[in-house]
Amino acid sequence: MRVLLIGSGAREHALAYSLKSDASVTELHVAPGNPGISELATVHSVTADDPQSVATLAQNIKAELVIIGPEAPLVAGVADAVRAIGIPCFGPSKEAAQLEGSKSFAKEIMASAGVPTAQSMTCVTQEEIERALDTFGAPYVVKNDGLAAGKGVVVTSDRTAALTHALACGKVVIEEYLDGPEISLFGISDGSTVIGMEPAQDFKRVFDGDEGPNTGGMGAYSPLPWAPADIISRTEKEVLIPTIKAMAERGTPFIGLLYAGLAMTSRGIRVIEFNARFGDPETEVLLPRLQTPLAQLLLAAATEKLAAHPPLQWSKKEAVTIVLASEGYPENPRVGRAVTGINEHNDVIIFHAGTVVEADQLHSAGGRVLAVTGLGDDLTTARENGYRALSQISLLGSHYRKDIALTASIAQKEA
Ligand code: AMP
Ligand code: GLY
């Protein structure tokens, strides 16, 4: 089948890598793509969040399946435009993407579906905001209602800082603080059937020991040796299935990737957030372990045939992804510097995030530059493989976390 993938980051590089290894894929097209992706696929330029521009490209290349990577095109209605011309699309409609696009909408759906999440209040006025802050108390959790590219959430014990952020947002969701480890668990949905993938954990803070500001994600690992054995079936039952059912019942079926960010609290699973697309860097750590042919899986979802799909098959190998970031990331990344030392290694895959080729030389072009995935029989070996490959890469001023999956790998060894 001819597949068109929309996006240009490390997540899309990982999707392209997996799609390429599915024998049913005869042509792989990616737009806008990046230098890493161009080694696997035919790259096209496109305005990714313009519905008409994507639909026209899909028609021109006679795509039989369109997969949309990032959230902005989904929220802009790109999936609707592709479906309108009769091409199967993996990615929710504009309305269904509101599960990610609006925190208050996500809360309404969870309330109607009985999905466990933090108690919350949606506020607009200062009076409402102050009442909510004082109802829940510190630590305060304040979330911009709309898409904010990872910058919308403030968790702080400083009431003034919480109030300042809330007032700057317009519409905000203020909620109860959830403790316990966080995991990401993805559901592949065709609108009525949903299949949970293995969980992953990502590392959001920029520095070792979870210090410094939040980022788009500095690394991830999977599987999670410490997670309960029934975590996938429990999440399907308590979160994914009721959410998909509620979305279908209100006439906005969710066809695509339902990303559940979960807190494993002492009182059980609680949803921290939904996203409407594959997570980054979780995709880079999960897909190299997925043995089920990806294009066939996503086509089954796009054509409402998931109920007949066999269970997902996972490699026994474990995986650790480490992100190489530019100097100054996340606040003020310096770009346009040479990247060298990307070598081939067994059990290592190097995904491009923000790169560009200039004068035949690879250069950095974004805050996150590469995502290096190491594989191995356990997390310790996977880490060694990933970090060894990373240590050979040179980019002036760059940095990466040294402690991705470290605690879990030590616990796994001791168990
Ligand atoms: P989000 O953009 O919703 O994923 O939030 C970003 C980060 O803020 C999450 O990964 C959590 O670490 C933290 N966070 C969000 N909501 C809560 C909450 N209710 N309790 C504790 N931490 C939270
Ligand atoms: N890993 C966080 C995200 O994709 O939003």
C-alpha cells in the first residue's frame, strides 16, 4: 500500500522506520520530513496544518493510508479533509482531537465516561481562579485550557506563581495534585475498538534528577519492569474503552492514537492528560520493539476493522531512548551547528528530530536534535548501547540526560 505520513520530528522518523519494515508498504511518502526520514521515504514539502494542502498531496500520490503525526494538523482538521476525499486516515477529526486541544473538554468526557482523573475546576475570572486554588491547596496544578506546546502546565507550591500563570491563560483548568509515578500508555482506536500498547515512561525535565524546566521530553524507556502485570488490561478497561465509547456516543468517534498520561497513585490509576497522537519520545522507544506490522495495524484502525486484528506482538528486547538537545534548550536553543559522529551500531537506532543538511553537512535545526534508541536484553544493556552511540556524536554545546532509565535498570538488576 502507498502510505503518506505527515510530520517532521523524531516521532515521525520512528513511525517511518516501523512503516518501512512492514512488507505491505510499497511506497512510503513523508511530508515535510527531515534528513533522517529522507533516507527511508520520499519526502515532500507541505503545509502540515493546512487541510487542503495535505489532502491535495494525498490525492496526487494516490495514498491508500494517511497517518498524521503531530497535534497541530489534527486540531486544524487535516484528518477530516483527508477522509472527505475518501482516503483512510489514522488520526482523529478536528472535533475528536479536542481531547488534546482542550483540557476542559477532556475533563467533561472523562466525567461523563466515569474515567478516573484529578478533580478539577474550569475557571475564567480571578475570583473563580482564587477559589479553585484555595479549594485544592498546594501544590497547585494550573493548566492552560488550549494547546500550548508543552508550556501550558504549571505545578508549583507558590500561590502567587500559580495565580500569575492562571491569569495569563484566559481559560484555565485548576486541579488536585496527583502523586505517584507517571506512565504513558497508548491506545490504537478505530472509533469503537481500542488496543492498548505497552507502557513507557518519559523524562520531561531537562536535567538529571528531574531538575530544571519541563521540555518536550529528554528520554524514555520501555517496558516498565516495576509496573503491575495487568497495567495494559486495567488501562483499557478503566480509561481507554470508556473514553472511546463516550466519544462515539456523542457523535465524534476517535479514530487514531489515544495517548493516556497516567499517574499511578495509591488510590489507583488517574488520567493526567490525553493527547490525540503518538507521544514523543515514547514512540522512539516503543516502535522499535513492536513486531506487529504497523501499516496494517493503522490501516485496520483507519477502516474500522480493529476488532478482527490479532493481538500486538512485542520483541523481548527492552529499549531506552536518550534525546540529544541543543545548547540552551529548552529556553533558547542555539541551532545551525555541525552534527558529526552518527555511526551505525548493532542494537541502536538514531532518529532525527531537528536536523537539516547544509553544504553536504548535517546541522542542528531545533531544540531537540536526535533521539538515540538503544536495545538490549535488559534495561542496563539497552542503556549501554544507547549511551555508547551517543558518546560518539559531536554537536558543540549539546547536552543530554545521563540518568534515563537509570533507577529502573538498577532495580531490575537487583530484582
Ligand atoms: P500535561 O501537559 O498535562 O502532561 O502536564 C505536564 C506535567 O505536569 C505532567 O507530566 C505532570 O508531571 C504534571 N502534572 C499535570 N497534572 C498534574 C496533576 N494533577 N498532579 C501532579 N502533576 C501534574
Ligand atoms: N511525551 C510527551 C508528549 O508527547 O506529549
